[in-house]
Amino acid sequence: MTPRNNIDAGRRTADALAHPNPSVRLRAAMAAGSRPDASLAQTLVFRCAVEPDFYVRDMLTWALTRVPSAVTVPLLLDALGSDATQARSQALHTLSKIGDAAAWPAVAEHLGAEDDEVARAAWRASVSLVPAGAEETLATRLSAELGRGGAEMRRSLSRALAALGEYGAEATEAAGRSGDEAVRLHVRDTLALMADPDAAADAQVHAARRLRALGPQAAQGD
């Protein structure tokens, strides 16, 4: 393909990724991943920051994992400095999927992010990227967030601590000595998840099914 054809193809892909129909955007993201092109990486990162559809965002992330990390990681690290919440959270999510250890220091900077979605994405990414020997420090930093937010926020943190094995358990138990009731309740739930992750997963499935059975009014009442 000639350089001019490459440019034209890139423009067509960019136009398709901005199409008002999410099905068109999904197919364009799938095509971008099926035929990886480093010249499209910037466009894919930008679309991750603004794409409203979850499934399209997930496909954009997959497409980015297909491009060499030497190209994508610097772009994603730049996105972590964005003022937009989605740009930062999606960049963290994508970095966790790429798995390049070079991203670890930047991910660690967001563990205590004020924005809940950014913090959750950083927690998930941190357990994927933590270098050997830094697990205990990470567990301590994560345990400092115990008691934060609502149920879904707390489950995210519990799962991150559980993924750190004995380091997560020790840090969680230490946090249980806090005088803060919200922290102690979160510690209890986290230790229960660590003791029986299957039961915790079953409980989440049951709760989701119950909400669906009760209908939209139940969801609004949460």
C-alpha cells in the first residue's frame, strides 16, 4: 500500500471510529485490531478517551494491545495527564492489558486518585504491573484506601488486595485495627472474599439477578 493509500485508510478508520452508530464504531475498532497499524495508535487512544459505549471501548483497548508497546505506552502515559476522567481511567485499563512494566511508576501515582473511576482503574492495573519485590508496599498503599466509597468501589479494592495474596491479607488485617467503622467493615468483607472467593462471586451474581428480577425501580432505589 502506498503512503497516500495509508493516509486515506487511516482517515477512513478515524471517520468510522467517530460514526454515530456504535455498531459501525465497533467494527472499525475490530478491524483496527485485526490489521494493527502503529500510525493509528494516537487515534485509538483518543477514541478511548471519548467513546461512550463500553463494548467499543473494550475493542479499542484490544486493538491497542495489538500495536507494539513501544508505540502505545508513551501515548497512554501522556493520556494519564489528561483532565478527562475517562481518558485517565481507560489509559490505566489499557496499560494493565498491555502489561509493560515501564508503566508501573505512572500507574502507582494514581492509586490514591480523587476520582473513583480513576482510582479503581489504577488498583486493577497495579496488581497486574507491580514488579517483583514491591507487592508488600503496594498492599500497604491499597489498604490505606479501605473504607472508601460505595459497595462497587469497595469490591474493586477488595479484589485488588486479594490478588496480592499473603501481602494483601497481612495489610488488610493490619488495617482492621483502625478505629474507623467503615474501614473495619470493609476489612471484614475483604477477608471474607479472601477466605472464600467463590462464595463472594456467587453472592454478586445472586444480587445482580435479584435486581434484574425486581426491575428498574429497584435499581433506582440503591
